Amino acid sequence: MKTCYFDAFSGISGDMTVGALLDAGADGPALLDALNSLNLGASYSFEKTKRRGIAATKFHVDGGEQKAHRHLPHIVRIIENAARLSDQTKQRSLAVFNALGAAESKIHNQPLEKVHFHEVGAVDSISDIVGACYGLELLNVGEIYCSPINVGSGTVETDHGTLPVPAPATAELLVNKPVYSKGPEMELTTPTGAAIVAALASGFGSMPAMSIISTGFGAGTKEFPGQANVLRAVIGERTHAVESTTVTVIEANIDDSTPQMLGYAMDRLFAAGALDVTIQPLLMKKNRPGSLLSVITRPEEQEALAKVILEETTTLGLRMFTAERRVQSRSEVTVDTPYGKVRMKVTPQGASPEYDDCRALAAEKGVPLKKVLAEAQFAYWKEF
């Protein structure tokens, strides 16, 4: 299975996503044939074009005068009845629509099954979502990542009138995801594009370590004077290189929390998804001994973890900044020791026993922890 990285430096929409995947090598006739099995009464095409001199593929959907506002159960039936779609494409497509439906449900304060999908219920948007999911399958993509997303600025015209960018559904879908605004004052990221990456992407940030196989550019409708209106898709295979990722570091200087409170806060932070949590002693103002609480987190989870810190400690403020994290690729194997099974974390440089496994076996068998650790290392090198 391959990895796809979407570089949304000029935003992301459904048609741009399909165009980028076609440009990266997805079989065009096969994709159009699959879309025809939706029986939406639409016609599909794609063409080579340019945006600011960058060669790109533009995906077109001609749905005629259809402007149906569909409910989620209707869309589910359309997708499930499509004869040319695989189970994987159906599952991914429905995951995207469920994410979009949940966002619309919250915005309009309505049950999910009663939400009107407005523009997203139209033929072109169903085609864009299914086309993107089928394009990923044609390229044998198993995992998806996305850059921080340029959402644009200004206003957009919707069925609810003029609204600020990002539109309400787009903003809801991108909660806890890294976004920014740069370029022309218009909508660069649509609800459809936001839903695709919100539902399918495993992470947001820097490009993961991989060997690039192909790249493709999906063209947006308009031409911008200052930047290419394209979405880039990078297709590759994961490598054992050191991976560079973008993380958020959250810090707080604390001088009035008890050790028990800080220990409990650390447990809660790890449970909430922190990549790492450390506590260091400090000498603070007025010669007060204190602690520096430092948390490393994925950007999309920073707000949730900041909330935990403010709830579980006495700090009145936090510092947040972006950092680059280099991560050595790793895998896991299980070895048999005289005391039981132990998982080993394996990197190109060696292997380390899983501490929790060794600790549990040491307590269960009544032997020193160092003996279990040594036996695990010996078993690994003997077998591998």
C-alpha cells in the first residue's frame, strides 16, 4: 500500500482532489466508468490545463440542471447501489459524508438523518467525493496525510446568504487541524475538500518520510495572479528514513500545584494523546521552587491538551510554539523469553524491549526487572 500526501498550499476542493489523483497516475477511464455506475445522470471528463504555468488536470462534472438537496440516507443508497465501486471506496466515501453530515448537523442543530446537504447533495459533490475515494484506490493508497490547509479569506455566497470564509461547515470539519489564510480573498477550501481530508487523513503537517513514486496537480477553476490555484498530490512508499514531523510544544511554569496534581495531569495528558510529557524543576521568581510542564503534541490535538492542562493544574497561562520532530521509523515484533512473551520496538539501529511487558512479567514471576530485560534482548538477537 502507498502513501498519499496532499499539499493544500492553495486550498483543497473535491474536484481539485480528483484532478490531482488523475494527474498523479490514476486510471482516468476506469474512474469515469466507476462514477457512471452511480447513475446520477451526469457526464464526466478531465483535461490537461495550466495554472500559473504549472501543468495540472482539471476534473469536470456536468450534472445539467440538477440541484437536489439530499438527506444522508439517500446518498448512502446511491453509493451502496453503485455496481462498479469496491467495498473500500464505498466505506471511504460514506466516512466522508458522515463527517460532513456531522458538521452540518452541529451547525444547524438538527439530527443527522434530517440534515439537508445543500450544495454537497448536488451531483457534482457526490461525484467529487466518490471520485476522490476511487482515485485513491486506483493508486493503491493505504494512508493519507495532508499539509496545513490554506482556507482563504473574505466571504462566500451560500444557500444561507453571504458568509465569512471559511464557511461554517468547513470550519467545523477543520477543528483541531492546522489551517492558515494566504492569497486571494476568496474561499480556497470547500466543505467537500475539507471533509475528504478530515475523514481520511491520518495526520496533518510535514510530508512523511517516503520514496516518491509520482506527483500530480489538480487544477481549481479560477486563475490567481499571485499563486498557482492547484492541489498537489504526492504518491510514494514509506521509507526507513528519519521522519520529520511538525509538532506543537505546550509549556507552563507552575509553582503552586502539588506533586500529586502534576502526576495526575501527566497521566491525563498521555491518555488524551500527548506524544511526550515531561516535568522539570525550576527556580522561579521570588525564589520559589516550581516545575516546568512540557507537552509535545500533534498540532490537531493541541487545543484538547491545552484544556487538560488548564483543568488539572493551577497555571493561569500557557506557551505554545511549533517545532520540528525527527522520528526514527520503527516496527514491532514479539519474542519468547523464559518468563513469557515480550514486545520489542525495532529500529534500523537495534531493538528495545517494551518496558510495560517486562515490568508485568518481573512482578508476575518474582524476578528482577533487569533479568527480564536481558532475556528479551537475548531472545531478539537469537531469533532475528
